[in-house]
Amino acid sequence: GLPHLIEMLCESRFYLNTSIYSCLPMGVCEALMCGVPVISTNHYELPYIIEHGKNGFLTNDPKEMVGYANLLVENDDLAAEMSANARQMALATFSQENFLKA
């Protein structure tokens, strides 16, 4: 259920999105809300919510995705900083107040 999903996301070092067709995958938004940096393809709306190097990484190269994943696994400080940035950005972007403005 939902509590299990949230628990799993919060324990993750990163969220990997390889979709090239979905404009804005809900899983990306959920990961950011849980403070999980996102490694994603650079398509559609994703560059508007993922700031490369700040709350995640954007690339269309599978080898680069692997490199970014290894970087987050190996660098605790970077992972923690990007995690905080992910949560902060998600709260600002996906807040109830912003939702009601739209």
C-alpha cells in the first residue's frame, strides 16, 4: 500500500526514470516529495522540475545515468544535499497553495 511505497522511496538513494514518453511521471513527483533525487531522461516537462546537479540529474544517455547513480551511491554528502534540495523544491512546487492557483 501507500505507506510501504513511501517507506521504500524514503529509503532510496535515488529514483531512476527512463521514460521517454510520459510528460511528467507521477513517480518522479512522488520521489521528489520524499526527498529522493531523480535521475531522469531529459524530455517534456522534466527539465522544469529537475534542476541538473541540484535535485537530480538529466540525461538521455544510459551510460551517463549509470554514472550518476554510482555518484549518488558513492558520495554521501552529495546525496544528502540533493535529497534536501529535492524535498525543498517539491514542497515549493507541488504545494496545495500552488495547486489551487493553477
